[in-house]
Amino acid sequence: MNTKAKGTNAERELVHMFWKANFACFRAAGSGSTKYPCPDLIVGNNIRKLAIEVKISGKEYQHLTKKEIDELKQFSTMFGAEPWIAVKFDEWFFLNPEDINETELNYSITGEIAQRKGLSFNDLINF
Amino acid sequence: MNTKAKGTNAERELVHMFWKANFACFRAAGSGSTKYPCPDLIVGNNIRKLAIEVKISGKEYQHLTKKEIDELKQFSTMFGAEPWIAVKFDEWFFLNPEDINETELNYSITGEIAQRKGLSFNDLINF
């Protein structure tokens, strides 16, 4: 399976998880190919709205560019949503972009960092 | 241009209009092909969230199915968004699904009904 198909499958996995947890959720069309900032997923219920960038490409670490993080923050501010980065190692972790230190980590998230700084899916939906 | 491409172009036109009006907006991936209810567009700012079903296929009238309207309402309730139906005749009109009378109109919206019951784009964003 190529990287793009893997990414789409990972996003679909999260879509199912959110619906099962009573959050409406869908994938954005052309995320990464429009001129506007756009997250991979939008999630919501009557109380909360989440904009999520999904990263599953690496095995040892997930690499994020400054542009991806900036656009996630920009979209979230404008739309009125919490910005989250979803990374999958053995399980899913959800990180707040503010918790990722650019200079320290160069936006490369290891499994250890994800566990230390991230929330599990259950923690996220009960946050 | 086929109907699907026309629909995509119409959705993109609205995406541009909303960003220009300082609303974040994007198109859903696979709207109509997932097992979950999903609008064509999601729009938001810090105050409002809109879920929009876009209809541009007909010249004389825009036809909506009961399933489309039910799913739009279902998604909007769950996500926490205002449900809107966007139809384009000479210009765009935005209708509240509650304002469309199934028995009277059989969910077929004429230009006359759109003008009488719908909001213009400017009315919608200042609603």
C-alpha cells in the first residue's frame, strides 16, 4: 500500500472511532492541495470542535513541517476549533501543537514524546 | 462539463466566497459515498458553524431527496452546526431545511421559491 492510501486508511480509522464515540467527523477533500489552510479531519459535537492533522508515515517518528503546524493553527483559529495532531505508533496519540517544541524536536515526534506529551483517544474525547 | 465536475466547481466557488468573507471552509471528501451523514461543505468562524448541502444540477428547479435533507439535519445536530441548503439559479440562495415543505414542494426548489424563502450570500453570513 502506498503512503497516500495508508494515510487515507488511517484517517478513515479515526472517522469510525469518532462516530462510534458520538462525534460527527469527516475527511477534508483535497487537504494539502488547496490554497487555503485545511486540516485532514474535522470533528465535532454540540460542545467541541476539533481540527486534526493526521500523521502516520514514519515508523520511528512522525515528521511535521512548520507549514503544516502553522496552517493547522491558522485554520483552527479562523474556524473556531481546537487544533490537534494525531500520530499513530502502536496506538493513536493526540498532541496539542503548542506542546511541540520546534527547536528542541524539529517537529519530529517519537513514540516516547507522543506517549509523554500526547493524549490517548479516550483522553482526547473526554478532555 | 459533467454533473459531478459542475458540482465540484460550484462547491469551490462557495469555498472562495466564504474565505473571502472571513469564514474558514472546506469540502468534504466522499460526501455521498460514506456510510455516515456528511454535508458537501463545512463553514465556520468563532461564533457560527454551517453545514451546507450544495445543489446546482437543475436549471428550472433543484431537486432534493428526503434522505439528503434527513442526513443534513442529522449531521448538523450531531456536529453542532446550522443546516443550510445552497442552490444556485442566477445567484446563490441559502435555504433552511425547515423552510422546505415536503408535501407542498416535494423537495423541488424553483428559483421563485429560492428567492422567496432563501437568503442571499450576504444575508447568510450576516444572519
